[in-house]
Amino acid sequence: MNPTLLGLAIAAVLGWAALSYGFGGFVLMAVFLAIGACVGRIVDGRLDLRTVRDALTGRRSSS
């Protein structure tokens, strides 16, 4: 799936949530989409939780 089509699908889902459930539903759907994206990257091996933890605790920086 190319990035444009993926962005369109995400926008459609968030738009549907906003229209159907209001602002609270929009925020909740956005949080669930972000969690799903992170889980997908972890499963693919493209996101290492140790480096994320180290960056958040100040042990390493991104540079």
C-alpha cells in the first residue's frame, strides 16, 4: 500500500469517527491507530523498544 492511499484510509477512518462519535471518538480512534501502528512496527522488527526506552530515560539521544 503506497503512502498516499494509506494516508487517505487513515483520514477516512478518523473522519468517520469524528462525525459519528464526536471529538472524544476522534481522539480515541487516533490513539488506537497510533497504538496499532506501533505494534505493527514492533512485530515487523522496525521498532526496538529498548532504544525507545533509552531515549525516553535520557540514556541515549537521537543524534
